[in-house]
Amino acid sequence: MDSSDAGPLLSLKNVSKRFGPVQALTDVNLDIPRAQVTALIGDNGAGKSTLIKTIAGLWAPDEGEILWDGKPRHLHGPRDAEDLGIKTIYQDLALCDNLDIVQNMFLGHEPLRRGTLDEATMEIAARNTLKELSVVTVKSVRQPVASLSGGQRQSVAVAKALISQAQLVIMDEPTAALGVAQTRMVLDLIKALAGRGVAVIVISHNLNDVFEVADRIACLYLGRLVVSAPASEFNRQSAVEYMTTGTAGQAVASA
Amino acid sequence: MATPQAPAPSDESSQSTLSDEELVTAAPEVLATSLREYLHAWAQKIRNGESGALPVIVGLILIIIFFRIERRVFLSDTNIVNILTGSTIYVMLGAAEIFILLLSEIDLSIGFGAGVGGLVIAELIASPVNLPWWLGIIGGMAVMAVFGALQGSLVSRLNLPSFVVTLGGQLALQGLLLVIANLDPTAVGGVIQIDPGSPIYKLVNGTMSPGLSWAMVIAAVALFGIASLVKNRARTARGLTAPPLGVTLISIAIAAIGGILLVVTANANTPSGIPWVFPFVVLVLVFYTWLLGRTRIGRYIYAVGANPEAARRAGINVRWIVTFAFIMSSVTACLAGVVYESNQGSMSIDINGGQLVLFAVATAVIGGTSLFGGRGRMFNALLGGIVISVVVNGLAVMGVGAAAQDIATAVVLLAAVTLDSLVRRRAAAH
């Protein structure tokens, strides 16, 4: 599909969210394009989690609207967001250690054949999906997830989203607690995901990772979106300034 | 994190980063393609502490040798059949408990569940109701299904601890047992007889003819063999890995040898032939294995047991899964009640439900079901039930008193739980 003239996959228009006296999000306008990685950065308490949970349908915004494919949508729960094709991968990955890779990838969506689980179809699809994501270190898709490394577990979580026809994948700190090689693997995975036409939102504290994978960077500061622009318009210094002060003084970024 | 530039901690990967070599040792058998690699992988697994049923089998053999040295009669044909027949009640109760242990919950009510289920059946098939035996069993199962649904709903909807709910359930069932017995004026002393002509009586006390015993075992082994081979061929045809032929043939051979030994022993016994309860229990276990392994609901039981939050996010109705498991547990307890009353020739309000439930937990755990949820198979109950039965029978043959029997069973249970805990710790250390 040609994503350039199709408009953004997801648009937030003037979204605000309050929790009692706390104004968590104020007037956020953000476009998430297809087939690109958008990094969401910001200091602690900037509203990153509130924003992704709003997109994931955990709660409705107090003001503003969410456009999916140009059409306004009301998300009444995570299920609504999932039905649209929005999958959120939280840090805990939500995998069952006792089940193998195939079983985890299809959990809740198992294909049936004559009333029983169609293991062969699942196994082939799981293998192909991992191959598409260029995950080569997993030796067998019948390994229990408990025996996988952190990066491999992340791959399974991403493949799980892909197999359920996700169009937007939100990843919360996907490289936290990973070693160097594992981080490399996950970053490649994120690129592969965007390469497949999927829109990706990545929350990360690690600017190395952000500059490595992001096509666009959006920065939140005290609940406001202070900048959203192509990653090429940022440098490390301006990114840090946006996060810590909400502006970039003698900044390079235009936006 | 204090500063936005701080890199993500890279050394907190204690449980999550494994090298490729470690990965191979963590799950060697799924990577093996030849018989030799399989045996190698198996040996490696044992070295890693994932020995599966092996320590239990070794322990069982040692216990059998001990009893055989103490009393020659222990390994007579009659006593072997006695041990196996005696194990069936533990196997059924163990199977009931496995449904619940897989969820990392516990059901303390199943001992008296067997009592109430069995008593309802006994009342339904005796005068004045005089229902046919199969309707009686359906009636008992229906009553227990309602009870299981009630317990399951309390656990899953009100989030009450299953320990407390089923402890209450145990007391309630004990009371219900007395209520039902008091309703029936023919139940003298709270005992109601099972008609010796009834198929329920014959389940444990009746045997197949020696010829039928052979035919059934041969058919079962052949069915098992054909099913394994067909499944492997179907997988290979779709480009998937299947266990090498040698491994499949060895497992078929083991099944055949076990079957032959069983028939020879049972046919040498008087009355000769395999008791009907054996195929009954095996069929129940096969059905439950299919349910847990080949259906969505079975898979979701494992998922909920390991990570309820992940199951919920995958769109699984966790409450229904928990309720379903409690229904299955109670219904299976009712089937255990059938085995119990068949064995006794009667159902009595004196059924020791408190002890039976402890044997049920022991059966499941000795067989390899984890108390911590998500790990275990239905056929585990067979191994566990035989271990319990060997201990109970052996001590009885030696003429040891009831007190010593209880203590010995406690030791076996603690040993099994310790093993479970050690395996878990070792697996977590990987």
C-alpha cells in the first residue's frame, strides 16, 4: 500500500486527560504514520504512559478525539483497540512461561480443525512469522518460552502481535533490562516490523536506541506534546533539552 | 529514572539472557532429530535437574524391592492386581486435583465430593428410586457439577482463596452426606449397599475374560502405535519435525511390554482377567489428556495457571476457565466415588474424605504436577496413584498399624513436594 498519500494511521486531536486534580495530558495533537517508527520520549511523569494507555483503549480521553484511518473512534476498552489492530506490548510481555513459542503466539486465537487445536497450521505460521522478522536465533518454535533469552521473548511478543494482524504496535521500553546483543536484536525487530508496513510507537529512555530506530520523535513534557518531527531534525542535545525543559533553546529542530 | 540520558540497565538480565549453548541445554529434546540425539538430550536434561518422572520411578522400584524383601507375598499375582485396583481411587482423585493444581489453586473438597457423588448414585440406583445405573451416575455427576460450579464461582468471581472455599466445601459436603443418608430409612448406620448385580459393583469386582483381556490390551497398544505413527507422518508431510522412528518404536515397545505383563499377571490371578476398572480409568485419563492437550479450554487452563494476567490480555475468559476446572474436579471426584463404592460394595457416611483428599494431592504431586500451577499431565496421576497404593498396600501387608501408615504416607508426600520445589528452583535458576 502507498502510505504517503493515505494519511496517518492514527491521529490524536486535542486530547486531554485528567486524573482528579492532576492534568496528565493537555491538548495533545499527534499523528502516527504507517510503516514508520515513532519514538515517544519524555522524562518520568511527562505523560508517556497515559498517552499510550489512551491509545490502547484503557481509558477514554476527557477531551479531544482519536482518529483511526481518518475516522473518529471511541475506544471503550482494550478490546476495542485490539479489534482495530492496535497491540500493546508491555514490559512484562504477557507470555506464559510454561507454554512453547507457538502456543504463546496463538494464545486466545488458536485456529481449530475439526474442533481441536490445529497445531501444524499454528507451527508453520509461527515459524514463518519469526522468519519474516529475521529472528534466526530461535532453534525450535516448540521450545518453552521459559528457555528463551530476553530478546527472544521480545521477539515472540512482537510475532504474537504480527500474527494477530496488528497495524499499530506500541512497545513500552522494549530494551530495558536487555544486554547489548539482545538490544541489537530487538532494535532489528522493530525495524523489521515497520518494514512490514506496521506503524510502531516505541517508548524509550535510551536515546541511543531512539536514534537508532526512530523515523520520527515525539516528546512529551509535563503532559504537553512539545515537539513531533522526523528524527533527522533532532540531535542528542536537542532531544535532551526537549525532555528536560520542554523547549530547545538554540535548537536545531524546526517542527 | 533520574536523567533521561541514563542508559537502560544492561546487567539486570539475570533470568533473561542465555547464550545459544545454554538454550540448547534448556530444551534439548525439541532439537534432537535422531534416536542417538534423543538419548543424548535426555541424559542432558537429567543432568540439568529436569529429570521428570525418573526419580519417582527409581523411588518406586526401591520401595517395591523393600516390601518384596520384607514379605514375599507382596509381589504375588493377586497382590499386584490388588495394588493396581487399590490405586484406581487415588488415580481418579489425583486426576480431579490436577485440574485445580494446574491453575495453582487447590481443591480440598474432592474427598467428600467422592462421598456425596457416590452416595447420590447409590441412592438413585437403589430402591425406591431404582434408576438404571447409568442414569444414576449422570445424576451424581450433575449434582457434583453444580457443587463444582458454585465453588469455582466463589473462587473466580469473588476472588476468594480456593483453600478457604474448598475447606468450607469439604465441611458442607460432609454435612450433606449425613443429610442424604438420614433421608433414606434403608441406609442402616449410614451404609447403603450396592447391588452385586449392578455394573457399578462389577466395575472393580468384575473382570474381563482372559481372552478379552488380551484382545483389549493388543487393541490399545495397536491404537496407540498407529496414532503415534500417523501423527508423525502427518507432521513430516507438512515439513514439521517429528520424533525419529526409533523413539516412537521404543515407546510403543514399552507400552506393549507393560500391557503383556499386565495381562499375564491379571490372567494368573483368581478371578482371572483384567478388572473392568482398569480400562475405565485409562479411558478417563485419555479423555482428559485430549481435553487438556488438544482443545482451547485445556490450553487456557495451562495459560491461566502460569500467568493469569497474560491469559486475560489474550482475551481468555479467566473466570470461566477457573469455574470449568472446578466443575471438572468435582465431576471427576464423583467418578472416584463410583470407583470407591464399587470397591467397597457399598457407600458409607464413614468415608474418610479428609485422608482421601490428601492422597489426591500426593498422587498429583508425586506424579509430577506442580503445586505452583501450569505444569503437569493427566497421566501423572497414574504413576502417583500407583506409588501411593504401593505404600499403603505394602504397609498393610507388613501388618503395620494405621498410625504408621499415615506417617509413612506423609513422608512420601513431603518427599514429592520437596522434589517439586527443588525442580522449580533449579528451573528458575536457568
